[in-house]
Amino acid sequence: MTVSASLLLLLLGLSQAIPLQEEEEPEDNPEFVDIGSRILTANNGTDEFLLEGDLMAPTTRNAMNCWNGNCLWPKGRDGLVTIPYTMSRQFGHGERQTIEAGLRSFHGVSCIRFVSRTNQRDYLRIESKSGCFSSVGQEQGGQVLSLNRQGCIYRGIVQHEVLHALGFRHEHNRSDRDSHVRINWSNIVQQSAYNFKKQNTNNLGIPYDYSSIMHYGKTAFSIDGRKQTIIPIPNPNISIGQRNRLSNLDILKLNKLYKC
């Protein structure tokens, strides 16, 4: 075999062995698109009835308990919260790698572990439905976590929807949000105003987090896509709505909720 052919085979082997990493957008890039904007764009026109942009409405008493933050995934005797999942064959190889990287990102910072499902009753069904969305907290049986192939395959979106499935709501809807942001109702699409309703959340004694991956950007549900709907206070210039990774407070809140 020639040297060039051997080198080609080696590179092919390495490309299969090393997972593809989604390129992160630099934080100072003025053209970046935040997680919330990506999700709302992907969910535009979905046939699902979604609350707050990407939450599946509860339909059963058990789901309502989860919605109120009372439905966590169980912890095993080993101290780990092991969550089985299946992934649809709709996803291509690169898409699967991005999704799996998003799942694995929880392993190094918490006691959450994602494993391929064998015969477990309760598990996540990761599918490409009409948008990016999830239920809140654990529900019985196989619960859908949707990551549409046309707009949801980003590590940050995977983390965002997984946090919903773990029981978290949006940061800008938490109970004390009026002390940290002002909702500009006049700039919000009238039919979308319900998405900004405050929730009776358990904030776990952790400060409000402008940099949370669960915080939408300043123009979420804007009447023209440009006017600000969420304005930080007292400093309106604070950056909100990011798109790359769990924040330090996201990780702290996750570990505190699950007693990792």
C-alpha cells in the first residue's frame, strides 16, 4: 500500500473515532443567534400546542405534578440519576453525534447520566418532530423530547430541552423575575403574551441568572423581531440569552435540585 493511501485510511479512521464537535460562536460576535431565537424560529408553524415557546402542555394529573416541579427522575443507590433514552433513526450520523455530545455534557458536571434504553419503563424518546420542545420533568412511559433536524441540532438547544425534561422552567418566567427584568408588553405579539406569565418556581436560593441557557433573548416574541420584549434592570445593557453552554449557575441549580 502506498504512503498516501495509508495516510488516507488513517485519517478516515480518525474521523470515525473522534466525535464531531459543534463549533461555538464567539461571545463577542454581534451576529450571533441566541438559543431562544433559534428555538422560536424552529417552532414557528408547529402543529404542537406549546407554552412559553417550547413546553408541551400537561395533559394528565401526573404531568401537571411534573409541571409544578414535583416530578424528578429517581436517583439510584449509586448516587447517580440514570436516564434511559432512545434516538430516532431519522437522525444522521453527525446529528446523532451533536445530540449525544449534548447529553454527555451533563455527565462531567452533575450526577445525571444518560444511557441507551434497554427495557426501562420510563425514558426519553428523542425524535425529530415539528420543532424543539419537551415536557417539564419526568412523566411516565416514553416521553418525547423533540429536536427537529431543520433547526434544533445544536448542543445548546439539546441542553436547553434536556433541562426542561429534568424539571426546569425558563429563567425569565421564574417567580422573582420582576426584580431583574422588565417585560415590555407593548412590544409583544398580543397572542403570545401568555408566554410571559410568571410561574411559582422553586428558585433553590440561587440568584437570577441572566446568562442561563434557559433565558430567552431580548426580542423573544417581539412584534417585529427587533423590538425588545425582555429588558434587564437596572442595567438594560446587560447581555441575556446565550447559545453555547450551561452557565455556572445552571450547573449549580441542577446539582442542588438533584442533590448531586
